[in-house]
Amino acid sequence: MNELGELLRELRGKRSLRSVAEKTGLSHSYISDLEKGKRRGTNTPLHPSPEVLKKLGSAYEYPYDKLLKIAGYVEEVETIDLERLLKNKTLRWGDEVLDESERKRAIDMLNLLFQNNKDN
């Protein structure tokens, strides 16, 4: 089994393939093939579309973005802990040194900017 297939099997737990099929609109045989990572009959690798992953994520209450990463659609984005990175640094606005509350707001703004950039 592949990593995605193992995860899908784990997420399904004791639920039947048919019950998940009803919830997702996918066939139970297709879900079984996804768990095995191969198409039955041809034994070729099976790569679900993002739409299929969205349906499964919803049915299993599992984050869609994590399924996309595991399936290889998106790369893992490194996060930066700006607070730790800037811990012992003096932050300035022009010639003025930021006090603690201004420093916190500046770090929050930088985090927001980085988050918006990562989402685009």
C-alpha cells in the first residue's frame, strides 16, 4: 500500500466501503482501489483527483490540504516562527526603537503578510 492508501484505510476505520461510498458519491470499488493504490484489473498506480480528495476529506473530516500534500499535489511549505527569529533583535521604525506592544503588532503584521503570501 502507498502512504495515501494507508491513510485512507486508517481514516475509514470500521466503516464499510459502501457507507463511505454513499457519503462521498464515489463507488465502493473505487475507494477500495484508492486504499490499495492500484486499479483493479490493470494493477496500474491510481492517483485520485483533487475533487476526489475533497470528497474523502469531507467524509472523513480530515483536512483537504493535508490530503493534497500526501497525494503530491502541493509541496510542504516551511513555516517561519518570526517571534523566535526576532526574539533578541531590536526592531525599529525609522530611527525609533519599537516598544514591546509595537514589537508584538509588527510581528503579527509580518505573520499576516507571510500567511497571505503562502495562501496565494
